[in-house]
Amino acid sequence: MKKISLVSSCYNEEENLDTLYERAMKAIEPFCDRYEFEYILLDNCSVDGTEKKLRELAQKDKRIKVILNARNFGHIRSPYYGMIQASGDAVIYLASDLQDPPELIKDFIEKWEQGYKIVLGRKTDSEESFLFFLLRKLYYEFVSRIADDDTNLVKNCTGFGLFDKQVIDIIKSLDDPYPYIRGLICEIGFEKAFVDFKQPARKRGFTKNNFYTLYDNAMIGIVKHSKVPLRLMAFLGFGFSFLSFLAAVMYFILKLIFWEEFTLGMAPIIISIFFLASIQLFCMGVLGEYIGAIYTRVNKKPIVVEKERINF
């Protein structure tokens, strides 16, 4: 009998876990005669009652497998670690905040049975703020357009979906400690199926996303799948160098022709210095993101350090 693994990462989700468990178990119930199931839940060192609640669920249902992290390993490493620890022939990842509806598990499995190795939940609408949803859509469009090698990055997908074991094995073989899963599954190239849904608003608890986590996700998507920013910096450098040279020549000619009358004063010089300095700082920041991605890759730190495993 084939096995399907569900995976969720948690941080201070005590209020959502009972509902998450009940809805997920109800979603897999029609398939229990055909597949074996496990549900891996990782706790990112929560400071509320999440760990206690996970222990209770694991005691009640042996299909629940719990990994307690030694510290908070973040919003990228912990979910990825859970996916590569799964033993199923397919892995379904869903967020623990219930913004990824567990009811779509049924559709994912049916698409997988049709032969698709990647099935993704695609947000066509959201109950979050209109501005926030619009910014996400614009970001997905931007990254898709600048991606290298005609990767065709998927839009409006957050990682919620089903991945065949073959896909997980390929991702594991890349040995990337800080992967951008949404981009990797597109680079692999298997045909993808989509299940459209309207993302519900968070009902309980507080979102763990902040400016840094959103920026982190955005920059990972850019630097790991596009060299366009680096080339843009080169073009800017060449362009402004040419303009600076042209301005210097023009100033020299005007000064020779109008030696006594022609003077610009200090204001244009100061403005030019600050403008060029701001361009340099911007380019250094983008370059730093690429260097940081390389550093993370070669540093070989563990993806996650476990404090305890339950029901494995």
C-alpha cells in the first residue's frame, strides 16, 4: 500500500492545531482504504502551548509524527526539513494557520492519481487586504518575467500542494540548505496541475509574517532564479560612467569657451555625488544578496537541529 505524507510547520499555533487535525483527517478519510497516511508536524520552538498540544495529538493518533526543533529555524528551513523527512510516495505541504484549506487535499490526491507529479494550490482570490494581495501578484509577475532559462515560475502559489516522491528526491539531491521551493519545482520541469482556491483570512492567532520574512522570501526568489539584477547593475555602471564622462567633457568645453562667465557653483556637484552614491549603495545591496545566498549554500550549517521526535 502506498503512503502519503502530510507536512506542516508550526510556530505558536496552539489555537489552530485541533481544527487543523480534524479537517485534515476528514479530508483523507475517503482514501484511507487505498493509502497509508502520516502527518508530520514540526514545532519551531513555540513559546505558547503548541508543543503540549502536539504531544496530545501524537498520543491520540499514532499517524501524527512530531519533530520538536531545538530553536526557531525559520519559515523556510523548517517546512523544507519536514518535507525531506517524509517517507511517503507523495508529500502534501500545508500551512498550520488554516489559510491553506485542508479540504483541497482530496483534489491534490485525485490529480496525483491522474499522473501529475506536482499539484499546486493556486490563489485566485484572498480574504487578506486587497493591497497585500495585489503586491503579491505583482511580485510573482515580476519574478516570472526575470527568471533565467525560461523557467516559467508559477504565479500565486505559495508551496501549498502535493509533490511526488521523485520530486522530493530531486530537491534533496540539490543539497540546498535554504531553498526556494516554489522556484525549484519549476526548474525540475514536470508538468504541473493546479487547484484554484480563495485564500481564507486567519481566524485565530497572529500571522508570523513581518517585513523581514516577506523581504527574505522575495529576495530568495529573485537571487536564486535570476541574474538580471546583476546585469542591470553592470548596465547602470556603464551608463552612468558614460554620462559622467559626457558631462565632464561638456563642462570642460563650456569652461574653455566662456572662461569668465561660466560657473555652476557647488550645488550640481553635491547633487551628482549623492545621486551616484545612492546608485552605488543600491548596487552593493543587491550584490550582497547574491553573496549572502552563496555564503548560505557553502556554509553547510544543519537545516534543522531536532530536540525530540515523537511517533517515528
